[in-house]
Amino acid sequence: EFGTSGKGIAVIDGLDADLSRFCVRVVVRIERAAQARQNLVESSRFPFALFLEKGEQLGETVVCATVRPTAHGWHAASTRFVRALEPGKWYSVDLVYDVDTLAIYIDGDIATVQAFPDGRMTVLKGRDLYIGTWVDGVRYHFDGSMAALQLVDGIPEALEGQLDECRNRPDWFISHKRVGVSASVDLG
């Protein structure tokens, strides 16, 4: 239970990870709908963040994940318009990154993807993993409960098959193309 000010910070500067294939899993319960960003986990060493945001409908909370491919900068995937979390229920939420694709899973089912023409990432200069807060330790506080946090080097087999299949979906191709042309074309 994070309450109004709970947070965790873990030093991970000695941790090596394959940034081309990894998974971040949390098991969380929200007590009330998010009114603003609420960080679940973010790293100042590895270029990812997993957080909640206010959805489009009243009382709706959506999951967002961001990564920072070196060639493209920070980009996000969101379950907005796809799947929302309900207060009082436990959810397993996974951020999965595989070479050129960011995906969010809820309870083991893929919810959304974001693709990149060049997905290579590099380690950032920081050394910490921030749990329930942003990297400044103050903003974007998570006001809910977290039963588990797991960093996985590689991708769990149960999730990898779904991720491979999503590379045939229109949203994968559209996001891949959008990121690819965004550096040269202003899409508004």
C-alpha cells in the first residue's frame, strides 16, 4: 500500500540487462481512478517508464509505457481507447520490449503496441529504479497497492508468442510508419 507518500528506490547500477529484449511486470490495484499521471516504475538507468493516467471517460484509468530508442527519443504506448483498469481489482501489468516493439499486457493479454524502425536503446546515466514515484522522488506518486515487481531479462514465453503475432496487426504497421516519418514530416 503506497498511501499518500509511499515510494521505493532501488540502486541498480550493477545490473546488466539486454535492452533489446526485456519485461517489466507489476501486480497492482488502484483504489480510485487516476486524476493525473501515477508512476508504477521508472528507471534512470534503463530507458523505460510504466505509469497510469486518467482515461477519456469519467472514472477511467489507463496504462501507459514509454521507452527511449536512441534513434527516435521517448515514445509511448497506451491502453487509452482499448482497455481501462477498474478500482478495487488486482491486475498484472507487463511492459514488454522486443527489438523494435513496445507492448503493454494486462492480465497476460496484449493490449497495445508501439513499433520503431530502429529500436536500439542505450543505458542512461542514472543508477536507480523508482517505484511508485518519478525519478525526482516527488512527482507522479502512485496511490494504490503493489503486490509484485519483477524485471525480466528476456521475454516470458507466454507473452512472446502474442508479441510476434501482433507484428501483423494494422496498429503495429501504422505506429512503425508514424515513428519512421515523424523526424522528416510534421504530422501535427
